[in-house]
Amino acid sequence: MAKEATTYATSSNREVGSANNNLTTTFRAKASTNYTDGAFVTIDAAGRVALNATNDAKIDGIVAGNVDNTDGANDDVMVPVLLKGNVWVDLIVGATGSWDDAFAIGTNCGVGGDGGTTAATGQAVAATGTAGNRTFTSLSIQAKPAAGVILRKGLFYFRGSAKFV
């Protein structure tokens, strides 16, 4: 699951950066895997794209297009992956609990999710997490909701992992 939100964050600094400065490359697909635009991924030791399913993980990139390899074997197709740059992805924020930190311009963020109730585990940006795994800088503003958990589209600068950039 990626880019599920249909509503944008309260405010975003759309003028910051440019998609022309993004670093994107391709990696080999894993067998029987469907990749959706905006999904957070890691690259395994064989150079294959693995979907992230862990909160607070250090991700290597973000899928930059839909690629369906559900009927394919390992290495049948290539997957475009953003390694660094500005990206619109889902953000998760709650009134209380694990995702209760608001987003401001410059907030260092990690990845999270609530097991699919609002966002799949490890597939939304959260303003929480350990310092070592905060690879996103918020270019969006989003307050905490009065109650519950919300999912919004937000603009972020993805710094990438040390593995490739």
C-alpha cells in the first residue's frame, strides 16, 4: 500500500526543490511481488526490491512507478526506485499513541503505520522514530487531529540511506 491518502496536509512548501534534482535508478524485482508508486522499500543483498513492512525501519528508497510482478519470478522486471529527493507520500498522525507528533517544516521523520487500519505497517511517514532512521525531512505542516488517526499526502525531502547516496 502506498499513496493511499486522498487529502493533502494542511500546508506544504511546494516551492522547495525540484523533481529534476531527484536521484532515481532501477533494481530487480522479487518474485510474486506487486510494487505500487510511493511504496517504501529496501534493497536486499541480491539487488532485489523488498517492500518494507517494519515501522521505524531505515528504508533505501521509494518506488517511483507501478510494477506488477505478481506472476513473475525473481529478476523478471526492473523497478524504478527514488534514492534521494522530494516526494509526495502518505503521512500518518494521531491524537494520541504512537503517531501523536505533529508535522512542521523541517521535522525529521521516520516510517510507520498502524497495521493497515489507516496505513500499512512501515508505509507512511511519521514524525516519530529513532534518530538513525529519520531519513525524511518534512516540507509539510500537519497538526494532530482532535481524535483518532489521520492519513494525509505530504511533501518530504527523502535523504536516502547511506547504502546508495
